[in-house]
Amino acid sequence: MIPAIFSCEHATCAVPEAYKEVLGSEQERITSPEGWDLGALNLAQALAMKFRTTLVHSEITRLILDCYLQDGNEKRWSDCSMKLTEVQREKLHERQYVPHLTSLRQRISTELERHSSVLHVSVHTFDPELHPDLHISLLYSEGRVGESSLALHWLRNMQERLPELNIAGNQVFYPEQTKTILDTLRKERSSAEYQGIELQVSNRFFLEGKPLRWDALKNGLFESLRLVLE
């Protein structure tokens, strides 16, 4: 069985105590879908538990530092971040981004000591207002044969198990040429060793239980992936 690693980079809308006063006026934005992926942590925890693996997740709102975007991408810092000093932003990078990436690298290395390949799933949710006709998408690199083959297999399984949902691959969620932490990790391993896939799920399942109950969705995602990895 191919081992799976799960991460959640937009897990929370938390603001460290040291920055709450500076960002007090941004509270409404921070707690909205702009500040975090509602339900993503719950979904990532459920998948990690089902596959009996540890979850790696961020601990701050992405409006302070987006831990999913590649180091060097200035979009990691929002206009909220720019209210902080350069020294404060550097501390955030060292205390939040670096440990998150390091944990993922360690998990990947550990799995590859025992297996020939590893799947990394980064779990996200999206605001249905941005994609009103979409329920689930997998984002993957079409140029990496192992990764695209695995993603397409998972997509087919989902479509069979959840036929009432609109499920599609590689839908647009970011500006063109945006690089993420998955791109960083892809550069460090061959396509045969590392497969990095971004899972995007409408947050309507979590907030409203529509068009499918949240628990039923989580079970469908688990079962469809289990068949891929076996």
C-alpha cells in the first residue's frame, strides 16, 4: 500500500497574541473564508485518522502568512501582514513556515525509507461563490506521470462513489504560474518517489451539509482514495 501524508496549510484563523492588537480591525476578514479554509482541518484530521497517519497543519491565519505558497512568493504576505514590521514577518517565517516545511520533509523522508513512493495530500476548502458549479477538485502536475496517474485514478473513483457531485481535475484556484509548497517538494524528489496533490472541497458541505452530508462526503473521499493506494 502506498503511504499517504496529509497536510492542511489553511487550517485556522488564529492570530498569535503578539499581533492581535495590530490586526484587531481585520477580525471580520480573518474569520471569513479569506482568512482560512472552513472545515479543512476537520476533513484533514478525519483522513489522517482513517489512514492512521499524523497530520501536519499550520497554526495561523493565512492573512498573516500563507504557509501554502512557495518561499519567495510575495503573495504569502497579505495587506494584513504588511501592518507588521519586517522583523515580525521574519519571525513568523522562521516560527511558522520553516517548521511546517521541515515537518513535511521529515515525514516524506521517513516514508521513503520504507516505501518506494509516497502520496502527499494538501487539504483545502473553497467558497462556493467562487466556483458555484463545482463540488470537488484535485490539483496536480500533469507533467509528472506518477502523480497525474494517481490523481486521475482517485478522480474516477470519486466520480463512481459520488455520482451526484460535480468533480473535476485542475480547476483554477490561483493566478497563473503560482507556486506552492507542493512545487517546492516536487523539486526535491522524483515523480516516482513523491506525488503531491491538492484536494479542494466546497465548504458548503461543512457549513450546510449540502448537497451531501459532511460525514458522507468524508467517507466517500476516504474510500475512493483507499482503493487507489491499496
